[in-house]
Amino acid sequence: MVYNLYMSNQQNMNREIERKFLVLLEKFPKNLHYELFRQGYLSTKKERTVRVRLAGDKGFLTIKGITKGVSRSEYEYEIPKDDAINLIETLCQKPLIEKKRYKIEHIGHTWEVDEFLGENKGLWIAEIELNAEDEKFETPDWLGDEVSHDSRYFNSSLISNPFSRW
């Protein structure tokens, strides 16, 4: 299946254009390498989210603007690992988001597939980052329904409304 949104072709270095899909676990490849992520939020306002993430041995601070369509402004900075750990443990809202991230190449694009843990266990989301909202891409057979426009699936929403409570 090929997806295409007929919207303006807009490219910006500080812009994230992302589509999200549920994962069909029965078709998803097994025994893939993953990286463990642990992240928390300093702000989850719709107009701006501020995330602190520990990805493997690296820390990151990310600021995202309001989502319009499937894009939003995004600024990400690497920070010292110890600072990330301290911010996550002392200042971030709870519960934290913990997940395994798998990266899968598929016909010219990299898919990031998140297997959520903790209070969001059982949720699997695949994301693809695009260069333009109308960029065409081929979907792997393990993709389910698109959830790009459903805010329940935003990581920042999973803090106040974890998947286990749906």
C-alpha cells in the first residue's frame, strides 16, 4: 500500500513530519536488535512538549511545538547522560515512558517501532519520519491502522492516560 497526503511540500530543518501506525504483532519480525529508551516530560501542554530522554548511553532534551497535520516544530539537543538521569528521576512527570525501539529499513525509509513497557505494556507503534507531508512511502505488511491524528497515541499523552487504562 502507498500512502500520500496531498498537502503543501514543506521542508524545514527544525520540523518533524511523522506518521504513526499500530503494529500487527503476528506479522512483525522476531529477534530484532533494539535500544532501550526511558523518557519523561517536563511539559505536556498541547502547544509545547518538553521531553528528557535517555537512549542507551546518551541523554537528550527535546522541545516540540503544536502538531498541525502530521508535522510540528522540533528542537533536540544532546545533554550529559547524568543530567538526563537526574531530570528524569527528579523533575519529570510520572509515570515515565519506557520502551524498546527497533529500527527497520523498508524500501528507502527507516521505520522506528516502539514496544512500550511499564504502564503502556502491550502498545506497539511504528513511526516513519518524512521530508514532506505529501511524500510517498511503501508500507510493510506488519503495519496496522494509522493513528497519526489520534492524540491518545502521543507519547506525551501516554503519561496522563497510559495504555493499560484504556
